[in-house]
Amino acid sequence: MSKNVHEWNVICVKRFDYPRPKPVEFQVFSKTQLGAAMKASNKLKNLEPGLMISSIYRLCPDRHKLRS
């Protein structure tokens, strides 16, 4: 991966009211958060109808180094 491509974590839910159902979580690779949102929305079309993006955040690039 290039240095300017980041890994983004995407959390999706079926509805936002209480009680909130179990979220679906997956990762996408993109340079920007907007690009990550577009890739996530394309991936949601194949997963399950009715899912909405709840949050998108960038994962720490050094998280594998911190574990060991």
C-alpha cells in the first residue's frame, strides 16, 4: 500500500433508534474519508438491504506494531 492510502473502519446499522441492533463492521482502503464512504456505500449494496453507515474512522497505521 502507498503511504497516502489509509485503512478506514466502517460501522453500519439497520436503524438508529433504541434498541440498536448489532452493528456490521468492515474495513476499506482509501486516501480520503469521502472515498472511504463511497467505497463503503458500494459494498453495502451487496451485503444486506437497509443498512446505513453509522460511523467511519481511520485506523491507526501502527496498530500491528503496538500489539507486539
